[in-house]
Amino acid sequence: MVFAMALPSGQMPEFHPTIMSLPVMAIVLVPWILIILIKTLPKGPTIKGVPGSFFDLFCCGAGTKYHFVFGKSAHYFHSLHQSYGNIARFAPGQATTNTLKGLRNIYGAGTGKGSAFLKTSFYKGISRRNIFTASDPVYHATVRKLFGPSMTPGAMQAHGNVILECTQRLHGVINATLEKTRTISLNRLLYCHSVDTVSEVLLGKSLGCLKRGKPYFWTEQLSRIFFWATIREQFAGSGVPTLIKLMLRYLIRKGVRSRAEQARMRLINEQLIAPHNRRDIMVEVMERANTSELDVPEIAENFSAIMLAGFHTTQNALCATIYFVLTHPEANARLVAELQAAFASPDDVSGHVAEGLPYLNAVITESLRLYPPVPLGGPRVSPGAYVDGTYIPAGTEICTSLFALHHNPEYFNEPYEFIPERWTEPGSTDKKEAVQPFLVGSRSCVAKYFAKQMMQLTLASFFMEYEAEYVGPVKDWQRESRCYAFWEVPDLKLKLQRRQY
Ligand code: HEM
């Protein structure tokens, strides 16, 4: 009423929500941001004498938090190494290294008490105790002993034909689509292929995502779980994780995570009692189970963890390799020539020939170098030890950024270029051991040979079957990918045509 009288027109003044809300925002948000900053000040031991950016060291790791949240952590860590050298801090008590020696010091340190660099609490935020999340070396060794023998190169050979059948199903779906259009985005199809193949080899049952035309909601959960685990880790103690948890649980998607877990465990428990018509990995593991200290629910939990770890990683690697080959016409021509000299037709592709093809394996390794599916390497707690000549105090965190290691100019000529020849030319001076996309040591990828075989067979069959052209918008695959533990892969849009044999 007072306002109305003050205005000549006698109307009420307009309500400007932005002007009105600014003081409110200031009153509510500024103290909250201050509390977050104070709460996220480092509480544990700090690393001294290792450089890092001002924002990270004196503003509660603000630079790192920003880049994590916006999916740019891999590039950010690389830029820290470019600015501050081979060991750089990204928070007062956390450091990253980009050297081979650093990698070996951290991940190859063994499992002995007091000498091992154990997994950090970050992994506990991902799921229950299993092969991937456990930090206890004794428990971890028990699980590796049970599953490891079924994933050696020799053991994996028995699954080559199953992987090829999965690849044929992928081609069946692509060919059906080609009857309607020549332009196809392969991201989702390759994701479904990865899910179906991993579940088929591991559990003896394909999840049928390709047939269904889309993945199940629970197969796609992992990247989100990793994202929130990262946020939790970055903002630990500030109240942000609790707020997010409450929002997720009560406001947005009640119980999604537990439904995902139930769906996954139901599948595994069904397969544990179902008859199997071939010797898949589950059959082999359950034959050994009576010699293991793990009970059946724990074995089931580990099947779940191993299966999930295989979905995004292999899809990331397959998409990137196809992109790099197709955007490098000479590499494409060389690869196709090698494949056509080795196989008479796509149906002729076989595991034992594909594993010996130098150029095929060179394009795979070069893609894994440029675009490691796990770009940061896992965070570890220092036992109090030297990493590449620098003392990292006990209780502080250290990791090797695989993306930065793979782009380290000390090891690679033209580190940003896709040059498969660096793996085939005897005169190449590049340091080959510096490419370790599966990590090294006791916590390296248990399914390394599975992943390699799947890539060899899927890619050999694909390039034999199709003449392809990349027609998507992406000019720089790495820059245009977001990274949250794995990559969020850009659009792999291709124009495809079946080859005639
Ligand atoms: C190109 C594909 C793949 C790459 C580059 C890759 C890379 C890695 C890396 C870097 C780690 C260590 C992660 C850490 O310490 O935080 C890891 C661990 C692991 N990976 Fe893979 N992976 C791939 C495919 C797969 C597949 C297909 C599976 C399963 C079918 C799998 C299962 C696992 C498991 C269970 C672990 C934990 C091993 C342990 O701690 O003993 N990975 N992988």
C-alpha cells in the first residue's frame, strides 16, 4: 500500500526477482560457501616441497574441484605437470606424477605391510567391499587367486568364438540399420556390445542389450556412481555430500541405486544356480570356489564388480580407436590392407591370427595411449616412501595420471599425434613401457587380456566388414570428451557401407 501511494500511476511496483533475490542469495549462500571452504581445508598431513597451483594449495583445492566437477580433470592434471614438473600437488595433501618411475614406485610397490600404497577411501564410496574397492591386501589377494586364473591369456583363448558371436550380433544390428540409413552413431551400439560380451564371457549369459536396442538402467549406473564418489571425495566434510545424498534419496530418484544393485545381484544369483551350456568364467570360478575362503554372496559381489568394470572401459576404447583410425586415412588404409591379407572375409576373423597382427595391435595400443579409458590412475595412500625421488609422507595421497604419463614428451615424440608406427617401426625412440593403460602391479586390471582380445576381435571384424567415414562434429576427440573416472565419449557418427567379398 505504501508503495502504491508512492507511484504516480498508483500501480504496485514491478517485482524483480533477481534484484530481490540477490541479498537473499548473499545471506544464504555466502556463509555456506565460506563454511564449505573452511570445512574442506585439509585436515590430514600435507606434502611439503612439491609445487602446485595457488588455487589448489591455498584455496582448498579449488582448481581441482572445479575441473573435477566439469569433467576436465585429466586435462587439468596434465596441465599441472606441464607447469610444475613431474610431481605436482593438486591439493595440500594430494599429488600426481607423470613418470614411469613414479608409476612403478606407487603401483608396483608390492603388498607388504608398511610398503604398499593402498587404495584410498575414495573406493569405499563406490560400493561394498570387492576386488575393485577393497584396500585390504589379504582380502584382495584371496579374490585375485579365485578369479585370476580364468583371465590369463591362455584361459581367455577359450572365449574367442563367443566374442566373435557377439561381434556378429553387433553387425546384425548395424546391417539392419543400414537398410534405412547409411549414417549411424555407434556409441550406444558399442556400449550394448560391451555389456553383452562381458556378461556372456563372464556369466555365460548375454544381457541382450543389442537385441533390446538399449542398455539396462543398472548397467549405466557406474559412471554416475564414480561421479558422485568423486564429488564426495572432493567436498568431504563440507556438508555437500550429505546434501546431495538427501537430494538424491528423497527428492529426485528414490532408491535408484539400491534397485540397480538388486537387479544386478538378481542376475548373478540366477546365473549361479542356472545350468551353463559352456565353460564360461563363472563355471571355472565356481569349480575353484570350494578351495577359497570366500562365501557365495561374496563371490557374487565380486562377479558384479568385475562385470561393471568392463562395460565403460571397453566401449571407451573401441569408440576412440575407430575415431582415430577413421580420421587418419593412411592408418585406415594400412590397417585394412593388413586385415585383408590375413583374412579372406569377416567370417574368417580368428583370435589366434588377430593377436599376432602388428598394425592392428599398434592402432589399439596407440589409441589406449592417447585416450586411456581410466585417465587418472587410481588414488593411493602413501606408506611414507619416495616416489620418483620425492618423499611422499605417510597418509598423504598420490596417483599417476595415466593421461599425463602417456602424453609426457620425455617419452614420446609428437605426444599428441596418433602415430601407430611408433609401435611397429624398429627405429622408434619412444619409451614403450610408459604406456600402461591397465596400470601395473597387484592392482592392475585383472581382465587386461580379456579387454585386449575383445578389442582385437571387434575391431578386426568391424574394419573387415565396413568401409567407414567419420562424419561427426568432433575435431579433437580428447578435448571434447568429459572425464569422470572414465570418459564421456563424443558422438561417433559414421557413414558406413558393407564391403563386398
Ligand atoms: C580397455 C579396457 C580396460 C582398461 C583400459 C582397464 C583399465 C583398468 C585400470 C587402469 C584399472 C586399475 C584401476 C584402479 O586402480 O583404480 C583396472 C582395474 C580393474 N579392471 Fe580394468 N580395464 C579395462 C577393461 C576391463 C574389463 C573388460 C574388465 C572386466 C571384465 C575389467 C575389470 C577390472 C577389475 C575387476 C579391476 C580391479 C582389479 C583389482 O584391483 O585387482 N577391466 N582396469
